[in-house]
Amino acid sequence: MGQSDREGAGVLHSVSPATNDVVATYKKTTPAETGRVVERADRAFESWRRTSFGVRAASMRRAADLLEERKERYASLMALEMGKPLAQGRSEIEKCAWACRFFADHAEEFLAAEPAETSASRSYVAFRPLGVVLGVMPWNFPFWQVVRFAAPALMAGNACVLKHASNVSGCALAIGEMFHDAGFPEGLFGVLLVGSDEVVRVLELPRVRAVALTGSSAAGRSIASHAGRLLKKSVLELGGSDPYVVLEDADLDLAVEVCAAARLVNAGQSCIAAKRFIVVEPVRDEFTERFTERLRRTRMGDPMGEGVEMGPLARRDLRDQLHAQVRESVRRGASLALGGEVPPGPGAYYPPTVLTEVRPGMPAFDEETFGPVAAIVGARTEAAAIQCANESPYGLGAAVFTRDAARGERIASEAFEAGACFVNAQVHSDPRLPFGGVKESGYGRELGSFGIREFVNVKSVYVR
């Protein structure tokens, strides 16, 4: 079932990727209802913007408590709608609760007025909310993507309207219910069950002041062009083809485990999942052998089963697209070391797959592979490895493995062309750090002090 099948006339379908069965059907939000949702959010904003940070924080901390109380329910919902194993779903909810508490604790500090020395008797920079922020969110981390956009936006005094991916409508409604139950004003966080073809119409509504999108580069280009036409602020977190560079002095025990986890997280369906493994020649063969064996041991199965490391991909059309990228890479000269075959039976399963002898000009190198496909690329030297890492239209995350911490920090800080660069660790988002990319991975930042300032009016105040 493709995306068009999920957005039928007047309804949205949630389809289990483990069985291909329709598990729920939801009535679409009509254009008239959409207008009312946005109007309610705008009315709620007018009072919410005047509340103290203490009042906002109390509701946000209650949201964190509810996330933890409902963790099992939410993890099961994610497993049902998009195939995330239960253990990973629980971790996602725990991270959401962490982010809620982090911004409850730090929003006032991050948005405190900054004095400026001018000829005025008093001058400073103030940070004031913009209004209704539209969030266009993806299915791969159905709770985390929403909370990391909404928690700072709400704590800054904005209202939020969510357009979630059509295949996780149940998650969208659960998030809306959670914010309501946490005590946020009626309508401040609104949910729209609409198709992707209706996003621009929502963005065009005058009361929508800004948009945050996490999605593909193609979706980002579309939203950016419309937001620019409308002169509305946009923040885009888009695709990635993250390189993990393994140098000759790397701790291979560590590198193999971290790289395997980074490739298989969420069945490889993450913008910041490791995708290209660029290994210098002295350790390439050993790394490839050990890494391939580690992926071979992965336990793939029903996401509702305990102990499962990897579930199905979120949709069969996405699985088929990934398989086509593998087949085309092999046709162009890559070698298949593991996997690469569609398993029999129902569901959108795809096995951990390792491609070697990958080079530019192959889909496994040039494109984002949104699934458990690892591309191993050889490089003669550190300089060649860095050049290869940056030879991509994307720039979201990157990692390097070396026993020389100073060497690794130099590469991460100065050499990589990416927004999040890690040394001897898996690239991940953290509420304490800004998150976002460069090049075709988007612009703007989420999380941290930079993220909460994206959807505010940076206002200069001058008093003579």
C-alpha cells in the first residue's frame, strides 16, 4: 500500500507494516474544520503568550509525567502503526519526557532579555513568540519528532498545529490528547488529519505564522518555496547520508558495535542513521568482516515481540524503493556481502544488508538509503576519507573513530561538512544541543538554546 492508498477519499488509513492489515481508519479533517483548528490555536495563543514561564513549565512537566505513565501504550501504538520494536518505542517516549522537562527547566533562561550597550538609557534584545507554528512531521519517530518541535515552541509562548504523517494518525491524536490532559489551554495544540497535498493550503492561512518540517529534501524544497512566497519563517530538518569514518587507529571493537547500532536503529529509518562507512585501507577488511558478522546476528521480527532488534520498514513501497537502490548499486559494481533479498511472507521486512566496493555514482553512495543497508567505502588516507565523507549533497551528521581524541575532535570540528559531528560515538539528537543540517539536509536548528529561538521575534528595545 503506497502513500496514495493511505490518503483515500475522506479518510486516512493506518496499516500495520508487519502484516499489511489496515488497523485503523480515520476521518480526514475538512477544510472548514482545519480553519477552525487554526483559529482556536490562535485564540489560545493570545492568552498563552502572556503567561509566565512558571505556568508554562507546570503544564510541560505534567506532559513529561503523562508520557512516562502512558509509555507502554504509546510504544505499542508505534509498533502497530510503523513497526518500531517495543524497546525502541519505550526509549523514544523516555526521551520525549526528558525534552519536556529540559525546556520546562531552561526556557526562561534561554529567552531572557539580553542587554545591549547603546546610546540609549536602556536597550536590550527581547524574545517574543510568533503565534501559530505549523509542524509537518514524519512517521519514523512519531512522538520524538513532534515533541522536539513542540516543547520549545510551546515554552516560548507559541501555539502549535500538527500535520503528522498519514500512516501514524493514531500517534498524532494520542499526542494531542496528551498535551490537552497535561493542562495546556484548549486548542493551543491542534491536530490536523490531512493529506500531504493539503499542507500548502494550511500554510497559506493568515493565522499560521511559521512552519517546521522534518522530511525529505523534496518536501523541504516545496515547503521552503511556499514559505518564502508567503514570507513565513521555516525550519527544515531534511534527509541525510551520514558518513562514519573509521581510521587505522580506531578501536575496532567499539567501532563495529557503534556502527552496527547506528545503521540498524529504527530499522535504518532515521535521517541521522549511519549510512556510508568510509574505512581506511589498513583496517577495511577486518572492519568489514566483523561488521558484517555483527549485522548477520540481528534479530528481525514482529515489533510487538520482546527482544526484537529490528522490525519491518514502515511501508512496503518504501521497502521496494530501498531494494531497488540495492539492486542498482550492485548493477553498477557494488558487491553484496549480506542480505539484499526481499524475504517471503507478508509485511515490509527487509534484512540487514551490507554492500562493499561502493563508490560515487551508485545509489548507495549518492542517495539516502532509508533502511538497514550499509555501504562500505574504502579510502587510502585520512584526507581521502574526509573528502569522501563530504562528497555528498547532504550534511546532517557525521562520525569519526580514532584512539587519538585530539585528531578526532579536529576532524569533527573543522573538516566534516555536517551539523552534528561526533567522535567515537553514534550521532544522535540531544535536548541540550542544537540539531540540524547544512546543504540539502536543511536549515535552522531544533533543540538547545538555538532551537527555542527559531520561532520567536528577536526584538530590539531602545529606551532613551
